[in-house]
Amino acid sequence: MEKVFPKYGEASLADIPGTVLSLFNIESDLTRLDEDIVNSEEDYENVVVILIDGLGLNQLENFSRGFFEEAKQSGELKGITSVFPSATPATLTSINTGKTPKEHGLLGWEMYYEEIDSNIFTLPFLTTEGEKPQDAFEEVDPKMLFEGEPIYPRLEQNDVNCFSVTKEDIVDSEYTEMVKKGSEIVPYLNTADMALQIRRTLEENEGKKYIYAYTSDIDSISHMRGPKTEDERNQLEMISETLNRNLVEEMDEETAEDTLVLITADHGQIEHDEKVDLFQWDNVGESLKTDDNGDLITPTGNGGRSIFLHVKEEKLDELHSFLNEKLDAEVMKTETALEEGYFGEGELADNFKARAGELVIVSNDNKIHWGEPWNLEDIGVHGGLHQEEMKIPLLKFELSDLRR
């Protein structure tokens, strides 16, 4: 396996927000993409970022048809990296805030929150039993999900109108409200509608504009039927067609002028070939911490590719050595992973260590590691450091160039 380490501060997903600010001549302390990827000294009237969840660099490099091929020819396709963990909660928080996972502290789909002494599913903001945490616990504040602020208020303060083109079924979620704060939410029904709403938002609003749009079609089909399949390619062709119709064929010519488009992803996927149950060894469960009720704090993280264990202090060294011997995985103490920069740069989030626990397991090759209560039935998975998970595209082009 080729392991790819995040290129924080030069060529990672977390560097896109700082680059966006620079494209509007707004100074900030956020890191930016290297100048050979995006020249952030340029000044644009409109910047559009489209994130296609699950679209790895390799998939886009090998797709040579329609809108995407035209965009490659008129612009530039560069390879950048995801953040670690290469999973949607961490990545979407980074691309909206410009903070690395170390700084924002939202590391996975299922995480332990000491404020409520319980695991929750983060983005839907639900307990593992499917309840709203506000209903299950007293004094729950959704702000506990992550630390840091989105970039939209900063843009608005500098006379840039911000819009988040967002799937209608999540516009009212606690996570969406916080991570999109300061932008106008533009709901859409499906990806064809997303492309239409991008065009209408560009054409119908005056002044400088920043538009962020997100589609999960590639990620969803790849989880269900596997990456690099006919099914995935069919979805990519659909996205290509609707972007071409709305951003090229139907777009007002005057609006297309002075508009920069960046198309990227948050991660790729691999198809797993082996599932390893961590609880096949009794000492794993015996080494994990329990909550105030005496129940085990079960493993958390992302699809069996990046796993966080909350380990009793007296068992830490023993379990670390044991798992390193038994697993085909990189098993690190959380402190070591932090020191080596896996989770990024900057100031450590106040609750990071409570979220991440004491041990981090990063699965090698095409393996996933799991333990109750996870039920990992997906064919396509992500969250680790495999090159197919970590290498993502940054496709940059000026919209007017596609119309020539």
C-alpha cells in the first residue's frame, strides 16, 4: 500500500478556504494552497467551489469525456490531499472553516463526547439509538460538535455575498446551521437541481459572490456498489452533463466572465477485502474505558478505516503492543499521531483528546477493523491513508474559457 500523508499548509483540502479568502484580497491567518496550484494573488468577482464527495484523483484523471475533459483542457487539474481522517465529518468541517482536524476536533461519524458521556453519530447529530441528543440528555449544545468558525462571516464583512448550495434534506440540521453560518442557504433536490441553483445564484445576485456547493452522489454509489465501477462512472457522467448544461450552455455570457470555478473532493474510496473484528480478542474489551454507567466506550471513527479507542491508562502500553503485533494496521498512541502531524497544524482543539481517545488505528491495504456496535456492510470505504482515499483532485478553470 502507498500511504499518503496529508500535505497540510501547501496542498490539502484544509488550505482551500484560505485560498478563497485570498482570491477576494482578504487577509487571514489561514493556510493557502501553493501558488503553483492556485495563484491566490489573482482577484475574481465570483468564486465557485464544487465538492464532489468521494471523487478521488484517479477517478477524475481517467474520466476523459464531456464537461470534465473540457475543463481539464481549458484549465488545470492538480492533485492535492484530503485531511486525516479522510472522512466526511472531518473534511467538510475543514473546507468550511479552513481548520485542520487537530484544530476543529470533529474526527468521525461516530465519536465519544465526554460532555454527555456517550457516543453519538455526528453529522446527523443523533445518539446511537437514533434519538436527538437534546431529547436524550440535559443541556446539550450542538456547538460541541466542532470548534472554530466558518469563513462565510469573514467574507460577508468584506462585501462578498456567500451562498451554500445544500441538499434540501439537511438544510435544517444542527451541523449545517453551524458550518454554513454567515452564508445564504440555497436548497436543492438532486444534483441536476444543484447545478441549476449554482447558475441561478450566479446570474441573479449582484456584487462579488462566493458559492460553495456539495453533492454526495459519487460517495453514495461507491459505498453501495464499490468505487471504479460502471455504477460510479454512470453517476459521474450525469454530473458532467448537468454541469455542462448549466455552467456552459445556459450560463449568461456576462456572468461567466470573471468567474473562477474550483472542483474538488473530500476523499476517494477503496473496496475492502477483509473485515477484522477487534473484539475477537478478550483483552481489547477489557482494556477499554467504561462510561459512568459502567458500559464500554466502544470503538469510534470512520468505516473501519480510522478507529479511535478510549483505553484505560494502566492498559495503554500493553494494548498498543498487542494490537501492533496482531493487526495489519498502523496502531499509534494518539499523542504520537499528534506530534507527527497526522491531524494537522495549528492550535489543538480543547476537546480533541477526549474525542480521539488514547489509541488510533489506521487500517492498511484494503482492510477494515471494527467492533460493536458497528455494522459495516459498505463495499466502498474510506477514512484512512491509502492513496485512493487520500489523493483528491483540484480542477481549476475560468468559466468564460469553457464557453469559447
